[in-house]
Amino acid sequence: MNTTGKVDVLLGLQWGDEGKGKIVDVLTPDYDVVARFQGGPNAGHTLEFEKQKYVLRSIPSGIFQGGKVNIIGNGVVLAPDLFMLEAKDLEKSGHPLKERLYISKKAHLIMPTHRILDRAYESDKGKDKVGTTGKGIGPTYTDKVSRNGLRVGDILDGFEEKYATHKKRHLKMLAALGWTDFDGLEEVEKTWKEGIDYMKQFNFIDSEHEINNLLRSGKNILCEGAQGTMLDVDFGSYPFVTSSNTVCAGACTGLGIGPNKIGEVYGIMKAYCTRVGAGPFPTELFDEVGKTIRQRGHEYGAVTGRERRCGWIDLIQLRYSIMINGVTQLILMKSDVLDDFEIIKACVGYKLKDGSRTEELPYELEEVEPVYKEFAGWKTDMTRFTHKSQFPQAFRDYISFLEEFLETPIRIVSIGPDREQTIIL
């Protein structure tokens, strides 16, 4: 008789950058497999331990724990050149990737011309720019859903011909957009093709079979999401979203897992809120408080270095994300960033432009006005704490309110970037 393992999902509940990489690393000892199910190299997961800092873009965050299987799933889009740079950096630091990392044959490849198309589409939108990272993610997913994609499995047979066909189509599209002024494509292609050759050293797998076989053999799997719920292409702040399903359902389609296999859903949120790029952000702060949060929280993009927009925590948005994902446990990140504040605010409702108030996320987020509840700050440096019993009463009150309002328990509190600065409740 087979022993069935479990599948748990970990994802961001806000606009991304919630600190998922650190928590995957913290939780990995309880799992045999860590799998990425969507997104591309526009999503950077930062991990810090043993006085080293690592930024992962496409590689699952379980790579640092010996003996774990790490899988890049079919829902991910992969740039061979960027993957090569990332993997070689990790290999230099002593992590044996080729033994631990497997890549789905059904994952789609980001071509150099996808990046040019990304820039061309953004430029064409003028003032309505989405604020993409220009990494070619959107055009790659567009090719995928229009049935024109190039996949990892294509590397194994007749690749040069397939690549040339896709490149020719992209160049026609760029000419139609009037976007012909780009240089250095040949040089980028050279590195990209080096990345293709480098990828051939890894195991390409039918990940849906591999994952379900691992489950049947009793292995436990942690599915690692990229970005955040509010960037989901269906349920996020459209059109200012990413091009994939960042929600829990994306783990099923991005890895080939049946929904009945999913157990715990870990939802990660910051004690405040941030977003990168354009789009609505109801609790955004444009004053010194926002700047202070950015500086103390080091809120700059892990991949792009862009300043993140900062604001108070939005509990209406979080309650929506918890509902969409079926979250069973919450993880509260970066509480220490608010350690010095006299007053801390949380959005508990929206005032609409007709004057009415709602506690549901509306179709249009642009013109809502947040309604805040204020809390006394804890005015305590919590970064050295090692146990929940050390928490000041004001912070305990804050956590209790969050749990009551969000109707979901907070299981982990992070009080700093290091692996050790993690308190299990």
C-alpha cells in the first residue's frame, strides 16, 4: 500500500515582496521537496543566514537545505541566461545544484526578443504603463496562452529551427510596432544560447509525474509562490498585475497537482504594505512615515533595486486574499520595522467615492479612501527576542486584533532578516 505525502502551499498575500524566501528556508526542514509553480526572474526571493545574503530569481528557496529535491514547475517561465548566472553564483558558494534541482520540460523559455517586446509594449502604452521589470515575462506568457511558446523540452529536439521560427515571428511583431531601434541582440543571444547549453547539464523532467510519484511514495512537498495575491492576473489589481496566477490555485496548474492534495496554505504578509510599479495602492503613504518605513525595511527591489511604495497594512485587502487562497495559517513579517513608531495604523474599511463604506474589495481600487484604526506602538527593539513571551503587551494586542479581524491564526512572526530571527507562535 502506498503512503501518501502532503502538499502545502506558501504564498504572498499582498503585492509581493512579503519575505517568502526566508520562510520557505525556515519551513524546508519539514519537507522533502520544494517546488516553484509560477512567475519568472522578475521575482527575487532574498535570504540571509550565516552572514551571507542570497537573491533567488528562478531557483526554489529550498536549495540551501541539503538532501531536498527542488523543482522548477511547468507554470514557471525561465530565462536560460539569467538562470545560468544565478545557478553559477550559487555553485560558487558551495551549493551542489545539479544534484538537487530539476526542471519541468513544460516550463516556457523567455527569449531575448521577449524582453524587447516587453519594452516595446510598455512604451506603446504611454502614461498607462504597467511598470513591468522588462524581463520579458508578459510576452512569454502571452506566447504560452496563444499556443506559440517555446518550452524547455524543445531544447532536446530540433531546437535551432524552432528558435529561429519564434525569433522571426517576434521581429515581425516588433516591426509592426515600429520598434526597430534596438542594438546588441546578437550579443544577448550568444549568452542566452550559452545558458541553453548550461541548462542541458540539469535533469529535465515531466514534473507532474515526478511530483505525484513523490507524493505516492510518502514525500512532503512545499509549493513556493512568487509575487503576491494582488498581482494575480485574475484577482489582482488588473491591469497592474503579473502575467500568471499567483494564488493557491496556481500551484495546481503550475505543478500538476490535484486540488484535493493541498493541505496547509501559508499566507505571508508584512506588518505594513508595499508595492512596486504602477497601479492602485489605497494605504500608500507619501509622507515621512512612508519614507521611514522604506528606509528601516530596506524596501528596494531584490532584482531591480527600485524603491518600493510603502503604506500601512490593509486588512480589507488581506481578508480578500485569505478568502481567495483558502489560507489556513498566517505568517507576519517585518514587525521589527515598526518597533519605533508611537502610533501604528491598520486599514479596516474603505470609503467609496459616493460616500458609502465597504469592507469588501471593490472592482475599482483607484478612488477608495482607507478608514484606519490606530494602535499604540510597542516602542521596543524586538530583533533580539527569541520567544513569544518576550513580546511587549502592545504588540500582543496588535497580533490579537489581526487574528480576530482576519479570522485566521498567526503562526510565525519574523523580527529580522536572519533565519534565526523567527518566532513560532
